Amino acid sequence: MQFRYPDQTITVNMPDQPSLLVEIRARFRKGQGFALATINLDHLVKLRASASYRATYAAQDLIVADGNPIVWLSRIARRPVALVPGSDLLRPLLQLAADEAMPVAFYGSEPDVLAKAAQQLQAEIPTLRVVWTGAPEMGFDPTGTEAQTALQAMQAAGARVCIVSLSAPRQEAFAAFGQILTPQIGFCGFGAGLDFVAGQQTRAPVWMRKLALEWLWRALSAPRRLVPRYAACAAILPGQVAAALKQRVG
């Protein structure tokens, strides 16, 4: 599945979770890093508006569908991909890291959230090694001095994979920057994934997720912030459907 712009083409190149984990295992064993992005409609809104974000996103070398609309668009285009939400991917990926003896870093959110998430995940996965955590200052530059210092610190701690818990576009920008400075580390942009583990935020009930209503749960939890975001997402859907149909014909 592809999303095409005049200056970039963004491709969902990992069709499902098993394929992604196979690729990440191979990279662990080769000593190669990666930048994993989880694309959704909010990202498409930002991609449409920002050339710099498109360039940053094009630097992510592994991309999965984090949202049912992306899955539906892929089916319209007859290039189907499976739903791979970052929050559902977090534990399988960390289990893989533990199995392969890959030390882990957490970056983003808040210090107490990171500490709680690390404690909880290490209790669930006893062989998991969280060797470094860091929370940036409010409004930090994901390609600036603070980011560089964080990358150097996690590298010195021996981290081979970093769970990035930031909002878009900062998490993708940080991952792309990390790929340049620390190419042996794999960066996974999972947004609120660690906040869910720590209990800082609550995910929608399973039945709502199965009905593709997680967006409604989130909108009701923070309507002032999220209702405008989801309205912008809805506004681009007709154009995305048309583009998907064009891919089908092509």
C-alpha cells in the first residue's frame, strides 16, 4: 500500500506482525538498526500538510498500518495489509528483544511513566533488559542537542532497540535522527504505548477495538483535543479513497 505525494511516496512495506518480527529478528542478528513507523490517518493529515514531515517519514524503513482506515484503504487498492497497532506490537517486540538478548531503551513520556512501564514489562518478560530510560523536556528539538545527548547515552548503555513514546512528528524525526547517529539501534515509534502499560492512559475495551471504535473511545476521553483531530482525519478520507482506487486501476 502506497501514499503518493509530489515529492515522496510512503509505502506500508510490512504487511503484518509476523513479517515485521521476522525482519526485526534478522536485523538484530546482523547488527542493523531500523526506524519503525506506525502509520494512521492523523499521520496522513500531517503528511499532506508538511513537506518536512514527508521527508522524515520517507526515512522510516519499516512501516505498518496502525489504524483500520489504513487497512480499509489497502483493501480498496487491492494491496491489503493487516492491522498492526503499536500498542499491540509493543509486548511481542520486547519479547523478541529479550529472546535475542537485545538491551532496550525507553525514550519519551515522563520519568515516572517510564519507570512504571519498565517495572511492569520486566515483570511480564523476566529476561527483558531495560538498560536506559529518558524523558525529554517539553518542546524539545528531536534533532537537536538534547536528542543527540539522549542517543549517545542509550548507545553507551548498550541499547539495541529504543521504544519512542512521543507524538508525531517528533517521534519519527527522532527515529530518523537516531538512524544517522546510532545506526545499530532500532527505533520504534509507539506513541502512547508505554503510557498504556504504566496506567497513565487507558485503552478502549476489547469489544470497541474489535468494532473499530477505539477512535471514539479516545475522542470521548479528550474531546477538546481529539475531536478536531478526528474531524481533520475524516475530511481527507474521500481523497484517500480516490487515491486507493487509482492504485487499484494502476
